[in-house]
Amino acid sequence: MKEIIINEWVGYFINKLFVFLGVFFIFFLSLVTFLGIIQNDKIQNEQKLAHEHIRAQWDGMEASNPHSAAHYGTYAFKPISVLNSIDEGISSVTGNVLRLEGHRQNDIVFSEASQSLIISKFGKLNPSLIFQFIIPLLLIFFSFNTYISERQTGRLKLMLVQGASLRKIIFSKVLSIWFIGLLLLLLTLFIQIIFNSDNINSDVIIRLSVLFLSYAFYYFILINITILLSVIFKSSTAALSLTVLTWVFWTIFFPTIMGNTTEKLSPLPTRIEFKEAMSEDRSKGIDGHNPRGERRDALEKATLERYNVDKLEDLPINFSGIVMQEDEEYGNMVWDKHFGNLYIQLEKQKNNYQLSGFINPFAALQNLSMGSAGSDMYHHLDFLNKSESYRRVFIKTLNDEYAFGGSKTGERGWKASNEFFRSVKDFNYELPTFLSFYTKYLIDIIILLFWVFFTSILVYFFTRKITV
Amino acid sequence: MIKLQNISKSFKNEKALDNLSLSVNSGEIYGLLGANGAGKSTTLNLLLGFLDSDSGSIEITNSKDQQAIARDKIGYIPENVNLYPYLSGIENLDYFCKISGLSFNSQKLKDLLNECGLEDGSHNKKTSEYSKGMRQKVGIAIALAKNANIYLLDEPASGLDPMASNELSVILKKLSSQGATILMASHDLFRVRETCDKIGILKQGCLIKEMLSKDVTSNELEEVYLNFMQS
Amino acid sequence: MIRYLNIFLFEFKHFRKSKTKVISYLVFILACAFSLFNGFELQKKHLNTIDNIQINEDESISEIITWYENGEKGPKDRSWIDVTNPYWSIRYSSTYMIKEPSKLLPLGIGQSEQYGYYQKLSIWSSPFDSDIAEEITNYERLINGNIDFSFLILFLLPLLLIILTFNINGLEKDLKFNNLISIQVGGSKKWIFYRLLFYTFLVTTTINCMIFSVAFINNVFNQELLHLILLSNLYILIFIVPFYFIIKSSDGSTSIAFKMISLWLLLCVLIPGTAHQYANFKYPVNYMTDFLDANRKETYDVFKYSKEELNTRLLEIYPNLNSTYHARDTSVNRTVVRNTMSAIVNKLNTNAIGKIEQQNNLKNNLIVSTYWYNPVSYFQNKWNAITCSDYHAYSKFRNDIQRKIDDRLELLVFECWDNKTVDLKKYNSYLKTLRQSN
């Protein structure tokens, strides 16, 4: 087997086209990866500057009423992951700026895609574009004829007579082409590690490993299928057209169809329906700014009882702060219900899409690629959830200061000091580690392994019965 | 008639034809023998207009009016008459006729196939199911359909079984008796001897021997051929 | 000529006999039909939402009208509201700005999923508010694209053309009867040309029929429709012309397929991807801090202004305010000034938005400058422009929103400063300014 693989590689190296393509791809990938890293650094820097700018405004806030500060709010800027330069996933279509303020939960806005005309449907020229669209085609073109040419030139018979088994020959061919893909993958990862050495930690290494294995599995599947079709159809044209057709279906057609189907299976509400439902539920709570309402009266009664006083003016605290926080808590409950349902729907869609990997391994590859790069929906939802958690702590800190910071009920003009505002914890989003998320991608890993196993079995089976 | 005069042709300083002159009269079948690389296919390609000669002249004229014949009026039968495998014999013939500007009804197409010895039952079968001999017959029908006066055949008997090979000889003789000029390049000494009126032996681009087939037996032809090849 | 007509017509037989070609063609047609269905669904969804919004707006407006009719000043549980005061009358009359979907939307949804298509306007609104965010959607579905008609034409149609044409002159070369063809035709150029012409005709006819079907259903026969047809037919030529040369010069179907796919990758994936990367390198994602500053810090600074400062700022924005009732008064009315300070905030927002739009335009100009070597992006954006679903269509929508906000605030400022009292008649005249359609 080793001899056949070495012989194949010797064959590649004396093929001028192969050498040209090899050198071209090595150069091209290196350049794209390197530029991607620079671009990533640039965006990370922009995000950091925006974050610091907003925080500086907060820190420089004069003594103000804490509740006004809650309305003033802050902004969360969605950071991009270190590996975003390899696969930017949904980063360009999601918003990047989220306003965190009292009484309301906003939508994340200002996506990159909304800031200009469309340029590319399939994304920017980054390693994932090359790995998902170009290298598979290259591997198809290397593999579709490898068996047929052996057969047509009679070398296959010669090798069989020499004692090599057909299976060994076929698997050697699969492996020798597969190694080309692995080489290009390793090169990209190598450049990523070298030029991003400051950001490399154990999580990044795990993510890179998952990325590497996902693509490695996918390439193996694709080569297996190409060679399998050439073995079955015995015609290079048929093998090529069928494999290219498969590639088109997997890469272009199925993802779109499945995306639409999953959305139909678990429909999402329209924004207006969603907002109306939320505001209806919200209206059942306490209006922080409206001194009326049963719930408010009950809260007033409970607070007076707790402090054992008869009138709000006698309270040692500022009842307005309590009301605001109660209103917030209710709003949070409403948010949890509605956004919880929305996220469940989105996760259902994602799960269904993941399951489509059984008919389209590209879906599994795509999920793992985005997932390991930290640019998929799970990571986006994590950012939104953590932003919301921060918002709650942020607003509660301000409301508590309003309630218990020294003012009394009715002191609307009371102000918290600048020191207090500076002491409010900043929002520093940390990308979750891959291991804390890995269960979400188990199905994708299982699907790719299934395809590796399934296509290998098919190759094994068809090379048993083959007539040369 | 076909007339080549002092034709030379080189590929990257390698001489394929060296001052070749030969002529084939109307009603004559000329067999061009030679080893691989002797220049047989180059000669045919020059006649078909796929190659230009470095020097010399080529005349392909109609025996009746002595007018030069356009390339699309030459009948060409390659070594392997490959056809569209998904079309039937009759559909292939129809297509090849149409692309050369001819349009026949199905009866005429059937007649043409019958004339070339392809049985009725095979006409509507896909050519992917045809034997090589059957495809040859369609190839000849294609040439016949355009009323070609000149036929160029490149290894027509290669890979044919003796029966099919013999049928091919019969068809070619019939065509020559109707005044067609036929040039046939081949390795097959026996078939050339059986089919052709005149035989030429090519070696390294030179015509080293010409003879009439009636003057030699098959054994003598083999002896002459081998002698020239070894010399 | 009959010979070439025959070549053209016979090609149907070649096409019909190839299962792969027929199935691919049928799958493409099905996908087109599905995409149009999706497009109509989306259009319907937008229209339904718009209907609901209009009902909503009508209801809230008629509630206010009822107050006027009944001589009430506002909701019973909010005694401080007085709709006879222009401030409360206008503040309470939230209206919507809506971007109606183009009748050609089923033919290309373009960037419409990236933007919101309605916004509720108040005296504090801005076209970059977070409530004009795009529809709730699955972002991963978004990056994979929709089964959208324009997507099928721009990206899948070339692949269909590859499947239909890669073995023209390729099969003949593979099976080595290309010489026989040449002999029969007397040269292969025209033969290739007429065979390609058949597929061009087949595909253009199919696409044009699809486009016409939408035109019939939505009853839209205008210049845009013709532009779309012209654009789609021209796009097909962008691929067919190089395909002709590839077919003419290649050694067999494998080589042809390889070159055609490479061309597709180059035009549809690599060049746009490179242009995208370059544009983003030059103009990275904008975190809109200018707008955020205007919308938050500077707005809060405005809240801290004294009434005199606010007064001066308002007079700078509206010099004609000088002739109003309050401006003529020597003492500045604090309530009137504070009630109209949203106009100052609007001015701040407008300035910040101007900068953002300018930055976006720089990026767009860069994108446009890539068109000469990036034809697919050109066709894509032209297509989206025709179906009113490109950046510019939404930019125009934002401008319309801004104009409406400006009108609302001007009305607010002048009416408040003129100390007007609002009755039903006056309110109806307000609605002409406040509402999108009158």
C-alpha cells in the first residue's frame, strides 16, 4: 500500500499541471490566510476602540440619577473570534451593536451586510471559501480519472497480476489524493498558528483540531465517492459529471433547500407579531414610570410592611428604585418567555439542518467549520444571552443604587456619584470554550463519521465485485 | 481522383512525409501500407485538410467534371467509427446527413443503411449496442449519403471479425465499381491485397514501393513488405 | 442555412436523449418554480404585515380622533396628556413608514432580508434606530441564501449551462469522431455555435417565461420588467460566450468541464470573494460610534442644556421660528422649548447619519469600481436594484423616513412655538404631514 501511495505521489510530482496547481494553492492559501489574520486584527481593534470609547463616556459621566443612567445605558459590541479569519460564518449578516438599557431589550443592529451593496454571495475570500468550494473540486478532478486511467491503460491488470489487491489499490489512491487535501489544511493551520501566536491557547488548539478533522473527513468522503462512481460507471465522463453534480447539490443546492425547509418546519414569528406579543405581556407588569396599577399598589404595600412604615416618604430607601427593578424583573420574565421560545425555534431549525447532514455531509462540515471558528448561530446566541445577562446585572446595579444608595422616595433629583458609575462592571464578552459547547456539534461529528464509514464500506463492497 | 505531388510534412523537425507523390484514379482502390509512424495518418489528414503540407501539392478532383472537391464532400471512415451512443443507427445517420446539409426521409435513410449491409432490425437500436462492424457500416452509409466520390479510410478493418472485414471489402469494391476513388490506410496486408487495386508501401514518410495487387499473392506481398521494413 | 437550422433543431434530440441533462433541466425548472413560490410567499408576508401595521395605525389614530370628537384630552388613566396641545397630539400620533415590496420582488429578494421595511415614527425616531432591524430570521439560513429566483439565475443557471453544454464537441473528442464531424460540417465552429445556440435559446426562453409568469400574476408590465429580461439574457451570454471558446479549444469533455467549472468558480465565487475581502479590508465593519454618540451621549447632553441654550439651538435649526408666538415673547417658555428639543436631537442624528451614509457610499463606490472585472456582482446588484431590494432602495427608504421625521418635528416645533390649540380639523391637517399616505 505504501509503495502504491509513494508511486502516486511520484506521479503527481512529475505532472506539470499538478505541480503548478500545488504551488498556486500553497501560495494562494498562505496569502489568503495571512490577509485574513490581518483583517481580523483590524476588526478586533475597531471593536475594542468602539468598546473603549463607549466605556470612557460611561466612566466620564457626571453625578447623575441612576435611573437616568439606566436609560442612558451602554452598548455591547459583538467581538469576532480569533478563528473568524478562517470561517466568518454568520458574522457578516448578524448585527454588531446591541444597546443595553433599562426597560427594554433591543435588537442587535448594524450588520456588515447592511452597510453596502452585495459583493459576494458565497462570502469573502477566506480559507473556508477555498476549503469548501475550491479544494473539493480540485480533489474531484484529481480523483475522477485515477482509477479509470489505470483500467484503460491496462496497468490495473498488471498490478493485480503482480499480487496487489484491488481494494488496496483503490484505498491507496484515495489516501494519496486525500493527503493533498490534508497538506493544504495543515498549511493553513500552520500559518494561523504562526501569525496568531499571541492568541493561541488550548481552546484555539482544540477548535483548530476540530476544524482540521472536519475538513479531513469531508475530503475523505468526497474522494471516496468520486472514486466509487468511477469504479461503478467505468467512464471518466460519467464519473466526473456525476461527482460534480453531487458537489453542486451538496454545496449549493441542498444547503439552500434545507435552510428553507427547516424554516418552514419551525416557523419564526414576524418582528411585529413578536413585538406585539411581548408588549402585550409586558403591559401586564408594572410600568416603572406610571404611578398607578394594582401590581404597583401591592408592591408598595409589601415594601411598607417590610420596613414597618405607613407612608412611602417614611421609607429609609427610595421606593422608585424598587419599582423600577420590579418592572425590570417582570420585563426579564417576558423576555425569557418570548426570546426563549424564539431561541428554541432557532435551535430546532439548526437541529433539523444538522440532521440534513445524513443526506448532505456538507451541512455537517459547514456546521463544524463555523462552530469551531466560533462564528455560528450557537456562538451568536451565546453572545446575545450573555449581553442580556449583563444588561440585567447592569440595570439592577443602577436600580439598587437608586433604591438603596442613600436617596429617599420622592427625591427625583438625587444623583449617584461618578465613582459609583465607574465602579459598575464593564461587559467583557469571552468566547465560550469549544468543550463547553461540544455536545451541540456531536451530531455533526457523528454524521461525518457515518459518511466516512458508509462510503468506505461502499468502496470496499464495490471493489470486491469489480470486473476489470 | 486523388493526386499528391512531392508532399513533405514535418513535426518539430521530425519528418513525417518526405517528398511523397502518389495518385489514385477514379474507380480505383488504393491501399497504403506501412508501420506505425510511417506517415499513413498524416497523408490522410493532409487530404482531409486537417493538416497543411510544408511543400508539394494536393489535388482532389471529381472524376466527372475534374472540379476540386470540397472537404465536406469527401467520405471519411476512421479506424473507429464512433457514433453518438445514445442515438440509434438511423438517428446517427440522419444527424450526420443533416450537419452536412442533407435531409432525407426515413425510407431513404433505411435504404442507405441497407445498402451498406446493416440489417433492418438494427436500424433503430442504440449504437451503444452495435458491434464495431455495424458502426463501420453506418460510417460508410454516412459517406454514401452525401454521394461522395472520394473515400478515405483509416485502418477500416482494424478490430473487425473476418466476416465483417469481408463485408467491408465487398462494399468498397461495389463503390469503386460505381466510379469512387478510394484511399485506404492499413496494417492488414491480407485485407489490402483482397480489397485494393493498387498497393503502396510507406516507410518513414517515403513511398518506397508501389504495386498492383493482381501482380502479387498474399504471401508475396508479405514477403515484399517485410523485406522493405527490415531494409 | 438549412444545415444550421437542422443542427439547431436536432440538438433537441441530443438533449432529450441525455437523462442527466433532462433531469438537471427539470430540477432547475422545479427550483425556479419553488423560488417564485417562495418569492410570492415573502411578498405576501410583507403585504400582510403591512396591512396589520396599517390597521394598527388606523386604530390608534381613530382612538385619538374619538378623543377630539368626545371632547376628551387623552386616555382616562393618564391625566397629564392633553391632545389639544400640539406636543401631545403629535407625540401620541405614532405613524408608520413602510417600504412596499416591489411587484417584482418574487423575482429577487436581494438584500431585503438585511433590512427592516417598516418603522414606527415618533418625535424621537431616527432611521437607524434598532426598531428598524431586519425581520427575525435564521442567520445561518441567510448565509446559505434563499431559494431565490435571482440566486438561481445568477449562480445555478451557469452550472446548468455547464451540464447542458460540457460534452458538446467533448463527447466527439472523447470518442474520437470529431474529425468525422468536421468532415461532415466542413469545420466545427458553426456546428458548435448552433448547438450552443440551442441551449442558449432553451434557457433564455425558460427564464423569460418564468419572468413573464410573475409579470402576469402581479400584473406588472413596465420598463423594469424589460430591464430584468434584458439583464438575465445578457447574463446568460456572459457565460455562453467564454463557453464557446472553451468548447472550441479543449481536448475533451473532462477538459471542457474542468475549464467551465473553473470559470464559474472564478466569476461567481473567487472574484466576488476577493472584491468582498478587499472592500472590507479598506472599509471594515462600521460600529457606528458616530451615530451612537449622537443618539446617546450628545442626546443626553442636550437634556442638560439650559432653556436658553435649547432656544438658541432651535432657532439655529429653524430660523423662521423667530416669527412664532413664543419667539416673539421676551421670556422663553421652558415647557415649549423642552417639548421641542427632540428636533435638536434629530439634527444631531441627521449629521451622524450623513457621515455613516457617506462612509457606506465610499464602500459602495469601491464595489462599483470592481464591476469591470467582477461581472456577477454587477448583475446581482443591478438585478436587486430592479426588484427594489438593494442597498440603494433601502437607503432611499431611510431617506424617506428621515424626511418624514423632519416634517414631523418641524410641525411639532412650529405648532408648539405658535401656541396652537388642536381640534379635530387641525388634527386632520396634522395627519397629512404625519402619515405616509394621505
